[in-house]
Amino acid sequence: MTDERNFRSSYYEKVGCRGVEEKKSLEILMKEKPWDKVKLKQFCLRFTVPAAYRNLVWKVLLDILPVYADSHTFVAEQRTDQYNDMLYAVEDLELVDMKAPRSEILLAMWLLENEERKPPNFPETNYCSADTFIPIANTLLELYENEVDVYWLSKMLTDVVWNMQKELPRLKEAFQTMLEKEDGELYNHLVEVQALDKLPLTKWFNCCFAGILDETSLTKIWDKICSGAPKILSFVAVMLVVTLRRNILKAKTAEQVLKCVAEIPEQCEEVVANKAIELWQYYAQPQNDTLAKK
């Protein structure tokens, strides 16, 4: 893989200070007035967003906050007021049990905002939107204490998935093509035991691997999704299967394969995320993921 970074950046990596140059680059972008969203997306596609800035960067990328930094405080206050109004409404109208898990309360607020009585299905796949919103909200609740941010990020990421539905056949095709290229033996085994078409790709893609990988691993993946590159999900699926190849190759039936992929060892989750990003950057970025251009 060609490393286009300068010598100083490579030096920082060797001495264990990887990301110093990247952090400085992001801080420079954040000083621009207004922020250049195209440059911000390009940064997020190439690098991992520093944890200290991730919440803010995601909110700007997802149009929760504007590109005008001077307006962030005012708009954040408006978002908080909207959140509080919806929270009061779902409780007053008894639309949800207020003792329910917090993600279910946030879902009820989202439904109220969208004037829906029950979670709608995505039209292209008939997949229940609650099965996208709730896992994403649960992951974000682990990442952030501010439930206002959790609500708006869950809402906007669900919208991203909703708009991604037409691309799911392409993502599944990309998964199969890349898996065959990366590990032909594993691919042929999945075909042989009739498991390839039974892998829960729709579920994985529609929840952006929330509830499948831990929140620390997911943030690196979601940096790319927030930047408009959902194709990375195909690479995450490839690396998940490849990482579990030893157990999968022992499986004799599709049901045994499904059991393997449902039991991901905790120590493997970050490996899956890191290798997926490396693979995606090697194959997809030179072609400028078409969805990332939009």
C-alpha cells in the first residue's frame, strides 16, 4: 500500500505518536471560517478522527450543526430544546414506558418527530427501521453521556442507512467479490456448505455493525460512514468472516457458520475494524468511492 504521508508523519508513527500530524491537520481545518465540509470528509476518509473531536465532527458532517463554528452554540441550544420538547411529549402522551431502556425512549421520540405510530420498514428491503435505530442508539449511549447528541446522531445515522437501501445489492456483491479475491478457500467453503447467501449481511449493513462490534471498534468505521462512504461496510463484513476463518472452515453446515459469525471473540473486534479500514483504503479509496462523492 502506497504511503503518501510525509517523513515527519511516518517518524511519529515509528516512535508511537501516530496521529500527531493528523490531529494538527484537523485542528487547522476546524479553524477555517466556515468549515470546508469537503476537506473535512476527505480527512475522515483518510484518517481516524481523534476521539476528542469525533462528536463535533460527526455532528457537522451529518448536518446536526452548521459549518459556521460561531453558530454552533446557538444551534446546539435549539437542538436541545427540540429534544426536550419531544421527550416531554412522549411522556405526556404515554407513547412509551419511561422506565424502558433509553434507546427505546429515543426511538419513540424519533417516531413522534416523523409522525409514525410504529417503526416503518425500509421500502426497498422491508427491514424494520427500529432494528437500525436501537442498536445505533445503544452504541452511541456507550460512547457519549449527552443524550441530546445521542438522539440526533442516532436519527441522522438512521437516515443514512435509510438512504443506503438501494445500494445494498451492490454492497453484498462487493462483499462476495472481495471475499473471493482475499480468501478463495474460505469463499469456496461458504459456497459448498450453502452459507454464502445466508450470512446476515442485510442486518450487518443496516445496523452498521452496531451490536456486532464493540463501540470502540465501530467509531473508526463510522468515521467513514459519516463521510459518505458506506462501501466500507462490505470490507468490514469481509474481514469479520476472514478473521473467523478457522472456525468457519470447521463448520459443516450453514447453521454452524451462522453460529460462528454470531460469536465474535472480543479480542477480534478491533482487529476486524483495523484490517477492514486498511483493505478499504487499499482497494476503494483510489477509485474514490462513488457514494463518497455525494
